[in-house]
Amino acid sequence: MSRSVPSTAADLEPSCRLYLHSSERMSEVGDDTARLVIASPPYTNRPDGRELDKREYLQFLGRVFIEAQRVLVSGGVLVTINTDLRDHARYNDGQRCFEGRQWDKHTDIRRAVESTGLACIEAKVWVKSLKRNLYRYTFSHIQFFAKHGEIRRPRHPDVADGFGPDVWLLEGGTSRRRPDGSWFRDAIHPGIVERCLLQFTSPNDLVVCPFTGSGTVPAMAKMMSRCCVGYEIDGDLLPLIEASIDGPVRDRVYQPFERRYLNRRAARHECDGR
């Protein structure tokens, strides 16, 4: 099933496309067409969203990353974002030796991506909060993988200050209120997407999002005049995705970015009219 997500503002082009099926097969995207793929894998690939089998899960991610490698242009970049977590025997066929250990999930993700032929070129740490949390990690790993060829890095005045540091402190913005009042947790901060788009893409480039989630990637891509194709298996998230991209009242985490890019667009239109 495909769903085109329309824009409330007619001049916000190009458009985004959303497909409600697994990104293990992204047949709607041609070979060597995407400049950037941004993937924040879900906790599990199980339909219930609760149980996790690591072997099955990593095989699933491997299939998604093969598709990511296929759709990327030469020199294109895959960005992965994940938070490590505590390991458990139930994630590992009941093997008790894993219980209570830390699962360095980012290491397994890197291994899965590099098995496709993509090469890791950079890594960052996203600090979500400086406050201690006894129940979950407050930082995530951001890894960058390139397809063979020269990496195009557009020159932009915002890139050096934003992208350069190895540690990105971006607090808040990880929870989104759904239109029905419930909450979506562990969303990507829009600032991460902005920095990646500025660093690796130009307007009208194609960006692919294998795990659309709350819609942060297509929302920022639309705002910054990039094309975007997203995939999501949970159809119940569609109202939240539409609200993130086109809702009359976006989540407040988007407001600084919305003002920034709408103001720039208005300034360009004013200059063009002179």
C-alpha cells in the first residue's frame, strides 16, 4: 500500500511518499537514486512490538541494509541511529550468559551494514540529556556509511558548527503526542536530520527513510525541499506521520526549524520578485 502525504502549502515541493510495508523490499525506489538513507531501526521487527530475537532481528536489518545499499548513488551515505540496551536471555534463545549484560547494538548494526559493502566513514554520539536515568541510556550512536565513490559534501554555512563535533547535545524532542492523545517514544531529534541533510544533500535530492516512525525524516526533508520516500509497517502511525509533515499545529520540537526554513523560503521569494 502506498500513500502520498500531501502538503498544506502548495509551494513546499518536492513531495514526500510513504509506503506502508516493510523496507526489506523497497521496489518503489530505483537503483542508484538516493543521495541519503536515514535509518533509526525499531526495537524489534515483531508485529507485537514487544518480543525480540536478536538473531532474527539482525537478519531483518541485514535485508533492509542490502536494499539501502542498492538505492544509494555512488558516494551516497547511509546514516544509522540507535541506542544500546541491556541484554537478556530471552533475546538469545534463552542463553543465561547474556542476562544483564550490555548489548552493544551499534556494533552489530555496523557489522550488518559493512557486510553489504558500505564503509563506515564517521561516528557521532547523540546526548539526549545530561541528567542520569537509572532505567535507560541517555545517549545514542550515530554511524555514517558510504557507498564507494566520492562523497559529495555541499558547502553550507550551518554545516561546520552543527555537524563537526563528535558529540551532539540535542535535548528533548524524542516524544511525540499522537492525534489521539497517546505518546510515541524514542523519536529522532529533528536536529539530527537537519545536520545530515545539510552535510550530505542538496535541495531536490532523494532521501530514503526505511523506518519512518513518527515522521521526523520526511517532515524535515519536506521543510528543507528534499524529496523523500519513507516506509512504515505500522499503519496506526499514519495520522502522526501526516501531522508531523503537514499538520496545522506541528509538535513544538519542529517550530524552530519551521521558522528557519519558511523564513529562508520567504526571503528567496522576495529576492526573486525584485
